Amino acid sequence: MKASAIIPALVYNDTPAAIAWLCQAFGFKKHLVVPGENGTVSHAELTMGEAMVMLGSASSGSDYAKMTRSPIDLGCQTQSPYLVVEDPDAVYASAKKNGARMVIDIKDEDYGGRGFTCADPEGYLWSFGSYDPWKKPPEHA
């Protein structure tokens, strides 16, 4: 079996606000936004280059939403996307300017690359860095 991509799927309590914030703070672009009832979002796709994340409203009533929660509701993390970016310093500056809570400040990593981790307004942790594991052969397979 062969997969061509893995796409994180996250639920938000205020998905329209999350979409606006993720686009403003991190530079995502709206690929698809399907409105739901009562101001919810049934399904959204945001892209950054070739990367994508899918979003939906926790209160949409979908089968998926019934099984998931926002970290703000749980008080803990359930998943944390990492995005390979060309200029992590630029993403860092934009995220910080837009109020992201820095969890791990930007730094050069011992294993290569430069990156940081921050929390969005609903508590999801997002990591951005220049380290691309596909471009470095694994030492231990």
C-alpha cells in the first residue's frame, strides 16, 4: 500500500475565527470552506504550498466532530502538526505579531534546520521549521 499525503484534521469551537487567524498568522490560504448551519464550518481545507490541513467545527454535528475535541476543551494536546517552511523566521515573526503563544522559541536544531513551536488561540500546538526529514537520509531505519 502506498500513501501520497498525510493531512491533519482539526476541530475548532470557532472555526471561522480559526480560519481567519491561521491565514493571517501563519500564511495559510483558503482552498475550500464549506459553511455549516448556525455559523459552523462543515469542512475546510487550508493550504501552504503543497501542505494542507483540514478543519471543521466541533459543533457541526458531523460524525467526525462527535469523536473529537479542541485542546481548549480537553486541557491537553491530541495532535501537533509540523510544517516544513523555507523561512521559519518569517513565519515566527508573523505568528508572534498575531498573538501566538510561543511554546518553544525559534532556534537552530542539533539535527539540522531551524524552527519553533507555538499555540494557536484554541490551544493547538503548531511547529514550523526548515528541517525536512525527506531530504536527509535516515541514519537508523
